[in-house]
Amino acid sequence: MKITRQAIISVLLIFFAIFLGQTTETGFSIGDKIFLGLGISPWSNGQTGFHYPIIIYFVLFIIGCIEARTVMSRRQLIVLLLVLFIITPSAVSQVKTVYFRMHSGLATVEYDLINSHFNMRSSVDNKNLEIIGAIALTNYGNNQIDFGIKIPSDSFILSEWFSQDLILTGVENSKEPGNFILHPGETRTFLSYTTIPSNGYNGQGTMNGPNLILFTDNEIRKVGNNY
């Protein structure tokens, strides 16, 4: 394959397409962050509908492959795609680390929404609602962070469960609601157990990767889809 301007452009198009459409195992997406940075939701309908980064990914990928076929054989294109699909996840992981380290305070914390979940159930006497959670977080900053966690009342929750933001209680600090600690560079799954009056609701449910609110005395940050 002769290295020409067209060959370089096609390779860059394919790489950028894969880069844009890549989502890490924690749910971090470069494409989503670019759209959010521009003040645009990456989804056409809130958190559902068409995912714009994926649409752009397919368009750029197809254009790149068409351009590449004009300057390289099918075998060369297949080898190129294999190499790019192998190296791109590592590139995204490196960019993710840089992205969080560019910030400060709560913005250095990554919320792993894919591996975070909550179970809700009625207590044995049906008087309380028990919220049992596992929240996976990573602190990419250089400072220890002491913070609280809330579930916003409008985050995938039926209104009869609770009508206002719920401050979670950590299992390790059951007497101090909203007291969680992340050390610099630490990745940790926090366990929480919180109870509230059932208000007549009896039953159970689950939430996978709901939107959350991280907060300190002087800072509030929403995390999850579209944040």
C-alpha cells in the first residue's frame, strides 16, 4: 500500500469513528462527552431514542472504509481494522484518565454506572422500604474526597417510592448518612443500606446504574447518563 494523503485520511477517519463510538466497561463514552461538552444531549429523546455518537460512528466508519478501499486491498483493510479495533480501547482508557485528571473536586470521580445497582424491597413488617445499593466509583484526583450520595427523586424511580432526593447511608457508617470517602487513585464499590417509611407501597424493584447526585458541603455534581 502506498502511503498517500488519501490513505492517511481514510485511516484517521476509521480511527476517529471507532474512537467516537467506543464505550468503556464503566460506561464512559468519548462521543457522549464531546456532545455534552457542546451542550447537546447525545440521545435524541433524553436517555432513549437515537444515539447520535453511534450514528456519526457508522457514517465516518463507512466513509473511511470506502476511501481506504481505493488505496489498499481487502486484506490490508481487514488487517487495518483489526489493529484499530485492538488499540482503540486502550487509547480511550488513556483519554478517560486524562479527562478526569483535568478536573478538580467531585469532577475527578468516575461513576461506573454499568456495575452499580440498587435493590428495593418492603421490610418484613411492610412499614419501611429498604434500599440496598452497590455504587462503583473511582477517584482520579490527587486529593481525598469526603462526600455524600443521593438518589434524585426523578431518577428512574416511581413517585410512590419517595418524593424527594434520598440521602444514602453507607453500611460502614450507618450512623452518618451521606458520609463516604474515596482516597486518591482509589476504585471502590460502596455498599449502602437505607430505609424510609413505605408510605403504603409494598413490593420490590431494581435499578441498574441510576443517575445519582454526589455532594459535599460546597459542591454538587450529578452523575450517570447524560452527565
